[in-house]
Amino acid sequence: MQYTGANPAARQKGNEVCGAMPMSLFVLMHFMLIIKYQFYIIL
């Protein structure tokens, strides 16, 4: 995940987490599941 805040320590920590695990891919899949379930609820 990209941290665009003004805290470089949080951005460095986010880069370390991203290096250890594909967090952006996990978040993307999570949002896709949420959107899919919301479509099911709407339909």
C-alpha cells in the first residue's frame, strides 16, 4: 500500500510490510469481494 501522508516513518513501515507480503494485492481482492457482495445485495 502506498502511504501518501506526511509521515515518512509510516511510509517506510508500509514499504517493509509491502516487501514482506503483497498487501496491495490482498487489499485489492478484499475490495473486489466487498463490491461483488454489494452488487449481490443490490440485485
